[in-house]
Amino acid sequence: MPVKLLMTWDIANGQESEYSEFVVNEFIPRMQRLGMGDIEFWYTRYGECKQIQASGVSPTLEQMQNILTSREWRHLQQRLEGYVQDYDQKLIEATRGFQI
């Protein structure tokens, strides 16, 4: 069963430029190298929710757990948390389309 990692956060004030550079040049490519596919980022411009929802999919729960417990993922997540606030994540069964 494919598994989707859903992540949400707000970009920290004053970090927009550095955040964008990090996500494009490091975060997404490393997610891919770790084995996640179907990577998506959604930006919320209006409304009462977090600014960013991002996701990545792995073919199995076991593979996703291996990714999330890896040293590289922990390092990547710590780097991301330097640019964002209110970070949250959860695992769900992957289906097509937008999921929350």
C-alpha cells in the first residue's frame, strides 16, 4: 500500500527568500534521493490554515518508516525547521488528488 507523508508549516517571518532557496535546491532533491516520489507543495495564500502543505509518497509503509528514521531525513527536517514554524507531519494511505 502506498503511503503519503503530509507535512504542514508556516514560513518564518523574514525567512521567505532563504526558505525558497532551501526548498528548491536541497529539500525536494533530497526527498527524491531518499526514495519519496510524487512530491507536491501547496501554498495557501488566504484562509485560516498553515501556509504550506507538502507531501511525498513511498510504495510501502516500511520504506517510509526507513526514510523517516534515517539520519539524512532527521538532518533535513532540522534544517527545514530553521526556516519554518508550526511544523507538523502525519502519514496516511496515499490516494490520488489533494489529501489533508
